[in-house]
Amino acid sequence: MLVLYVVLDRIMVSKGLYKEQSLSNIIYELKKLKVAETNNGKKFLTEMSKTQKTIYKEFDVPLPEIT
């Protein structure tokens, strides 16, 4: 877990993201993402907020998809 924080911190510093929000706020926002499963076993990602989509964009990570 510590390695993840260090990597995220380096990205945030290099892109100047600390001006907008803290690392703990980003982790908090991403923890809200949920995968739901229907009775027939189909899984889907709950709707992403605008903030979560912005975080993915800022970190150059493609939006997640459940198949």
C-alpha cells in the first residue's frame, strides 16, 4: 500500500495536482466506486461521478469497464 501512495504522490507532484485536492481526498473518492452483481450473475460498475472521471483523466488511466 505504501508503494501505491508513493507512486500516486509522485504523479500528483509532477502534474501539480496538489493545488486542486489532496491524495487522501482522491483515495476517498475512488473508494466510492462499486461493482454490483445482478441475480443472474452479471456484474456492472455503478455510475462514476464527475470527480471520479476527472481523477482518471488526470492520472491518464482509462475508465474501467466490467465485461
